[in-house]
Amino acid sequence: MKEFKEQFGYQLSNFDDMDIKGYANLYQKDIGKDVSMIEQGLKQLSITETEVLLPEQINKKLLGVLNMNEVNQSSNTWVGTLTKQLVSSENNFNIQELPTARKEVFKELLVNRELLQTLRDVITITDDEHVESIPALTYIKDKLATNGIELSLNGSSKYFDRREGHIYTEVSDSVVHGSDRTLDDLLKEIFINECVSYETTLLLDKNNASGLIDKDNQDLSLYNQGIKEVSNTSMYDGIKQAIKDIPQTFRRSVSIVMNTDHHDKLIKELAQVGLGALAYDLTKLFNVSHVVVTDDAQDIFVGDFGHAIYAKYEPIMYNKKKQALKGVYQFALNYVFDIKIVPELLRIVKVK
């Protein structure tokens, strides 16, 4: 670990993760804030501060940033500040060539977990380069082996592939030049929602019914993993049966994924068998971690999604173009990704 050295001035735009940690610890007493808060503030400032600044200047700016964050805690991604910079720049750029903090902002657009009632809420997002280096997979492999089950993964068992993803949108210039809050909402709505939506479609789409999946990514569908099906005439009993069929070690982390029709039918069924009073809390009824209701689901899935699905994202290229005659800006974010699936930890519930 390199040592952070005290200097007369600092250029924040050149700070990497270790510089940010070093500065936060060195000047924590002067700033009077928690180290983790200072680190987040430094990441935000490193996006825009390109000049060499005295520590006193940096600390004053930090306090301004941190106090503003306390006022508006709904934004935790530094996206609005970044957007202002992107809009004012006429250049497209390779994200991989940016300083660490700026790359992290783009990555936040792809790995964000703010969207509830999506698979993103229950799967694992990883930074590991090698699939086999994920600590949990060694644990899973050993635990499955004790049950006589051999772990299998889709695609290569050693590496995350580099599949191409692309998000494109047009935005009116009046919105682009609005407030940071408007821009922050805009990027969250577009980039984050589009990424999570495509991720969900890839995993839950059956036979490419949406028509949105290219042939190179159709292997990511949960329907192409050989996931075991559990059949029952009762939805309630079928879900209970599927949970019991999951290897015991992983039952305490089970989640249920279903669509709105499944949810409504389950509530009616519970009422008919005298369990209607428990329908308001399905997580307690089934003793599971999460119940995700998404209309992307065509069947009911049960399993330990956190140990069963691993997604990796890396932003690559940002492009912006102004169409003056149309009064719009065109934004595009290119990224690479892959998803690895352990089918042994998932079940599909079929109601006869």
C-alpha cells in the first residue's frame, strides 16, 4: 500500500482510491466529519476540480459538499455533478481512461440497487474478474458436493465474458441545462432503469417472447439453465415444496419471484384455505428473505438468488452529440457485462 504524503497542494482530479483514503484520514480532524463521508465528498470533488488546490480550499469545498448532501440525501451517486461536466464537454471519451472516481460514477449507473421489486434487489453484483475467485462459489461448490450435487455454471466456468451492452437516449436541451436534481433524476431513470430492465429481461424472458434479446445473449435466460421444475396443484403448496427442495444450507436466504397475477391468485388461494390473515406478509408466511413481484416473470421462481446469480458490469465508452435543429442531446453509454448462474440453487414452480 502506497503512503499518502502531505503536500502544499493537491490536484483532486488525479486522485485514485488510495489517495482519497489517505487524504480523508490525514485531514479528518481538520474537517470534523466521518472518514467515510469525507471519502464520498472527495470522490464528488475529484470529478470537477482539475486545478491544484490548497488543503484549506479543499476542506472548505468538502464541507460545502457534505452539508449539501445532508440536505439532499436522496442522491448518493454524484450523478448530477458529473452530468453538468458531460453536457459542457463536446468530446466523447473512453471511460477506462478516466480517473478512478469518475469511472466509479459511471459504474454506479450500471450496478445501482435503488430499484426495488426487481431481480437486482436479490442477485449479487461482483467485481471479480474470474468466476472461480468469487469466495461464495467455493463455499457453494463444497456444500452442494455434500449433497451429492455437482455445481454447474452457464458458459465458461472460469471467466466472466465481455458481452456488449448499449444504452441510448435523446433528451431536450431544456432538460439538459436544468438543475442538478433534474439531471440526476434523468440519468437514474434512463441509464439505471434501462440497465436493470435489460438485465431482468435477459434472465426472465422465455423463448425471447419480448423480441429484445439478440442470439448471443439468449443463453442467459433462466429457462436455458436446466433449472428443476416443481409441480403442484396448489400455488401455496408448490412454493413450499420448492423451498424444501433447495439444498438445506441455502434455504435461509431464499427469495420468491412472481408476477402480479401470481401474487393475486396466491392471495385468493390463501384466503380460501384460511390463511388470508397472513397474506399481507408473504416473507413471513414462507420464511424467505424477499418476495419480488415483477411482471417480467412468466413463472414463479424460488431460490437463493444471491448465491445463484452473479452479474458483472464495466462501463466502456460515453458519447454525447447535440442535434441543434432538433433541440436535443443524444446520450449513449456503452458497457460490457456478463451474468453467471448456478441453477442448482433455483427452482421453477409450475401450478397444474
